[in-house]
Amino acid sequence: MSSINNIDTSNNTRHAAPIDRAQRSSQAVTTDQSNRTPDSVDQVQLSDHARWLDRLRDLPVRSDLVDRIKSEIAAGTFDIDARIDQAANALANDLAL
């Protein structure tokens, strides 16, 4: 075991006082609330993307089509290649390519 020699403890070194975390957190809350006025109002700004997603939620779901495709996938009869070609053609037509 090693020992530490020649440590001078004769000087008056001050030790840091322990932090009272409860007192500090209550001061922070008080400070934050002191900046507010009775007329302060919280505001939220929604992005265009968020508004678009909100509109998507309102679109009707064709549950009969979803159920049919789920059944075809489960049975292994869903023709993925034909669907991809069909989707690519529809996209090209929409973009007028």
C-alpha cells in the first residue's frame, strides 16, 4: 500500500459548501415564473409538414381494399411486380413525364 507524505494541512484552505439542490431548483422555478406577466400566452407553431400530416388523418381509409391486399399478401398471391409497374406509370402520368 502506498502512502502520501509531505502533505501540508497547516494553511487555511476553505472548503466548498454543499449544494442544497432543493433550494436551487425552487429558485430556478421562481426566476422562470418571475419573467411571466399575467397576459403571457404560450404559443405553438405548426410546420407545413405537420399540417399536411393532420390532413392525411382525415382522409377515408378504403378498408375493403386494405383487407383484400393483406389477404393476398398472406396467401402469396399479391403480384408485387405488376403493382410496382402500375404505381410507376401512375406517378409518371401525374408528373406528366
